[in-house]
Amino acid sequence: MTSAELHIASLVVHAAPRRLERVASEVAAIPGGEVHASAPNGKLVVTLEASSGDEMSRKVATIGRIDGVLSTALVYQCADTLEAMNEEIDDAQAGVH
């Protein structure tokens, strides 16, 4: 039996400025999608969570098909088991002094 996974990605989404609010709303409606910042020039900072790489790919593709989206740029992606993601790290393990 394989462990459940968590995939996290961050993206910069460039939307047509006149469609910015609508694009942000549609991204936020995607399960696991969150808009963290937006700029009047049409740029959005977005994070996505998914349970697999395939699901993440589908979510990124869905964003790319939203009316008004000009481009999506993957900035970061991380994947690990849910168990590892929920593991507590004390300051000594994290290298904090």
C-alpha cells in the first residue's frame, strides 16, 4: 500500500488586466487553489495543492484555459507523503540556533 501524497506548487499567472478579478475568482474556486497576491498589470501569485502529479498537471492546465489567462509559469513544485509533510521538525533538526 502506498502512502498518500501531497503535491504543492506555486505559479505566476498572467491575466488580461480587465479580466483579473474574474480569473482570480476562478482560480480560487479550484479545490486546493489559492490566490495570494495580485497586481493591476494582471499578475497573480497562486498556490495549488493536489494529491498526485497528474492531478496537479490537470489543475495547472485548467488555469491555463480560463478566459483571460495569458500565461502560467510554474515557480516551484514539491511532493512528499502526507506523513512526511505533517512530521514536526524541531529547531535542532531545522538548523535553527
